Amino acid sequence: MMPEPDDEYALLETRLKTLLPEEYQDTYRDVQPVSMGSAGLKFGSDGRVLWDEIWGSFCHLAMAGGPPHRGKLLEPATKAAIAAERARYDEVVSELCRGVAMVSGLAAEPSRVAGWIAVDCPSTHMAGWLVRAINMENVSAHVDGMVLHLPAGPEFRLEKEIKNVITSIAKTCHYWLGHTSVAQHRAVGALFAVMEAESPLIQPPFASRSTSTALREKVAAKIVLRTGLQATGLEYQGWIGIDCLRVPAAVWMMRVMVASNVLCRREGNFVYVPVNPSTDRTGNRVAALVERAHRVTSAQGRHLAGKRGAALV
């Protein structure tokens, strides 16, 4: 028998509260996706950006319902684009590694996979938390054990894409290191172990950006059949977009998916979930988890509508 939506919601809400910094655990329902604006660059006497002196505060985490740092996903460059501008790519990677180290205190170096830099985290649960939080800020990230990968490309500009990557890890490290306790870090690690045993983390393909359109269309059809939601956003390799119709519903869907061990992010009223033929060959797992997220979100929307007179979905 299928669990009752209220029981599912209680489980997923407990997981979400474990993932969120303490300050959000009782207030995340009220967080609005409103941006504080963008901080300007500051330069030292040598002409280089003082990345660790730019921010005095950050917007709310997208994980908590705040505005994603970017409106659209920032993706890694293709091998062809890197080969065409290798010198510029090396400059971008060098500046990304320098900036990431300055704002996070973590070691960063070029990744073994073109289009990425590799950031060494002190624990698997920190890396796992950051990959979830950074993707929700609409910056591509991939996790492999204690290594977090962030995107790079020769077309990245200092004041735009380079700043986006560095801001995303500065913001998320700020909340992880400054707003969560050691006890919560342990709780997050324990939760990841439980979720991994239940359903291994689903993230977009890493080494290849060539997820077939045919597979994504099959997954889209399954999602439409299971939920009635149109899943037609195929503009990103490795992701499929689902139209949740309204922003509040998309925020809730995103939260529930992450609490179900699926990387997820939001662009307006669309949520994006991974399609990965290596870890979810047929897409059945992600489709089933989207169905659960929709069921729980719909039930929560009806519950809130009775209290506030406005539904989520």
C-alpha cells in the first residue's frame, strides 16, 4: 500500500530540517525568493579581485526557499570549446581556484575532467551538502566522495560566470561553516547514509554531457503519466524540466526532491531533475520520486489552503 501523503510529508520535513541551518528550521515556510542584489567586485593594488572582501552578508539559501543565485543554470564548457581557447581556459581555472580557496579555505585545483575544477572538502557530508546547495543556486556541481566539482569554461567572464561560481561556494560555505553546528554536521552525515541506502544519490552525468534526448523524452512521458505535470524542458543536457505552474509549488517540489536524495534546482516555476543513464538507466527512479514529491507537495498545498486560503498547486 502507498504511504499516506501526511506520513510522507512528516518524514521528508524531518529530513529537510536536518539539512537546513538551524535558523531556517522553523521559519523556512516564510522565506521568500527575493534577492538582496549583487555585490560589486573589489580589487587589490595588484589589480586582482579581493574575493574574500566582497560580501558582508548573503541572500537566503535557495535550499530554504530563497532566490537562486542565478536565474539559469551555469554549465561547464564542452571539450571542443576548451580546446579552441586553451590559454583562456587555463586563466579562468586559475582564477576560480584562487577565488574558491580565498572564500572557503578549501584547496582547489583543475579537475581531471575538462570543464571543471576540483575542491577538496574535509568530509563526505560537507561535500554532499554543498553539491545539493550549490545546484539549487543554479550553478552546476558534482560530488565524488570528498571532492566537489565546480564548472569552468573559457567563456567565463570575471564579473559574471567566474563571480557566480565563487559566490555560490562562498554563500553555501558561509551557511555550512558559520550557521550549522558540529552536531548538525554529524546528523547530516547520518541522514545521507540513510538516504543512500534507500536510494543512491541521483545527479546529472559528470564526464559526459551527452544524455540522449530519447531517454529524456521517455522520462518526461513517465512524469506526465504519473503526475499530470508537463515535463518538457529539455534545454539542458542531463536535466529535465517540470512545469509546476507556480513558484511556491516549485520551491516545495525542489525541497522534497532533495530530501529524497535527488539533486534538484529551480528556474521560476520549473523544477529540474537529473536524467542519468548510468545510475538510473530507465529513469524509473527519478520518475517515481517526482511522483512522490508532487503527491506530498499537493497534499501540503491543500493543507495550507485550508489555513491561508491559497493553495501551492
